[in-house]
Amino acid sequence: MIANETVKAVKLIAEDTFKRMEGYTKNLSLLKQGCFYSTENSRALLEADKILDSQRTDKSQPTSAKQWHEFLRSKGNFYHGFVNKKFFEHVSQPSSPTGFCPNHYAIKGQVLPSEALDSLIKGLTFLDCGAIMDVGYYKAILEVIGKEKFDVIFSRESETPLCIGRKNLLNPINSLIVGKEYKKISQLKKGEMAHIRSIEDYRIKHLNGEAAGFNVICIEEGKNPKFIGFGLNPAGVTVEEITEVLRKEYNKAEVNDSDQFTPEIATKLRKDHSKADVKKRRKLKTETLTSEQFKKRGGGRIIPEGYQALDTEKIEMLKNASTSVCQTLLKKWQNDYVVDFKKHHPMPNQ
């Protein structure tokens, strides 16, 4: 049951985003709602600006698309994300260029988690392919355990509030995921996740690129399984087709810093790059790769650690237990996860 609900939830988001990106040139309002990669939304708004500008005679003022784009750029939203502030707040990260962790959100107090989750899907939200999995997983859990229980155990007032983004160790989803020890992608079952990666140079060529890899959900099992994922065709794509999407994303010209970021944010971003990376980035700037070249450099690699799914046993326990027992279970699982994570990822001074 949880597998089907996971597929249903992720597919719903993927279909909506795909339709918006296919239709925004004819209906620009599509860019002000729905889930997007921030870079994708930035590019689309700039394209919309060109369309609107070509349709007017009085060009004394910026177009509505340009004004909205400038607002998002000035606030750093194309770096750390955008979310409905009635329901969520950004997660702090002092070391980041804007002070917030990209695409990480925490639910606010005095709001219902089910409504907050709905706002992520129906309002304007910037996410990445990892964050979208969190949204899909929460949606699947909601459908299985019911709204009443969901709204209690994931509220801000609980010990396990709803969070988006896995860098936050206290994100309840972290403790509700189980890894799958598969040797081949053909072993993957419906509703389970895989991670398919681009080449290592992607991160150097694209300063703030969002196609270093895709987290995808299996929708069709077999020797050549099909997947859905954020930014991919919701009808389903194979590993080969995902690899081709990654190649095309690598071959794209990098988005200009000034298009997405204020000078202050761009400067801070570049400080994280070594002199060797900067030098290499100049060489890669105009590089385009054939399918064969891309694969030889590691494009389309399937990362074994990426095989995972919601833990069916834990979700069933939440479904059948009382709300108070669910709260106890969630807190225990969360504590166990944090202890295990710190054990295997010790801090440098430990």
C-alpha cells in the first residue's frame, strides 16, 4: 500500500511541474504556483520577460515577470528556496551565502501539517529532487495513517515536527527510510528510490546547478525499469533516458550569476571553489559531450547508497497504533537514527 501511495504522490507533483513548464509560454501565471527547481523557475521567468517585452510598445517599466524575478533574486530565493511563509520557515545555515540551507524548510507552530504539506504542492515552492521525495513520502504517510493522526505527530508542537530536507538530522523522514542492498537496478521494486548521477565535473561547470543527479521512484519493475522524478517526464523514463537528460543539462551554458544572485551571494558562492576548480571551470565552460563521452566519464551512474524506500513495517506500526504510541515510536526511531548517524559520521574534532 505504501509503495502505491509513494508513486501516486510523487507522480502528482511531477505531472503538475511538467505541465507548468510545458505551458508557461502561453500562460505565464503557471510560474507563480507549483513546485520548481529554483534555476528552472529563474530561466522560465527570464524567458517570460522576453515574451511579454515583445508584446508591448511601452517599455518604460519592467514586465511583471521581470519584477517578480528581481524580487526573488534580491531575497536570495533562487539560492535557498521559496516556500509559503504562513506554514513554513527556512532552516538556518550560518555558513551558506544567504544564511539558510537550500531547500530545507521547517513547519511553523499553530498550523496543521496536512495543510502545510498541501501548501507545498499547491503554492509556489522551490525544491530539489531530494526535497521532493520528502514531500512525496509525507503525502504517502498521510494517506496511509490518516489526517487526524498525521496532524498530531508531525506538528511543530510535537517532538517530531514535519521538516523538508535530509541535512536536518531531526527530519522524521530520515528515521522512516530503509536502505535496500541491491546489486542491480533490476532488483528495485515499485515505490522504491534510486539515485542516478551526472559526471563529477557537473558541479564545477555549473556553480549552482541542480542536475548533478536525480532521485527517482520506480513505477515499473523489470530488467529495464521505469521511473518518475522531479523534472522528468511523468509518463516514466528509463535509466538510459535519465542519463540523456543529465547529459543535456551538463551541456547547457551555465546560468549567469547576475541572473540568479545578487553580487554578494555570487561572491560568497565562488569562495567555496578552489583555484584549481576556477581554472578548470573556465575550460569546461563551453564543453559539450556526446552520449558516449558522457557515459565514459561516469554519466548515468547508479549509486548503490541511493536504493531506499519508506520502511513498510514502521508505517504499518504508525497506522495501527494510537496517536500517543505513534509519538513515542517516532521519537525513539528519531533518536536511534541520530545516534547511528553520528556514530558513522563523527565530527572532525571527535
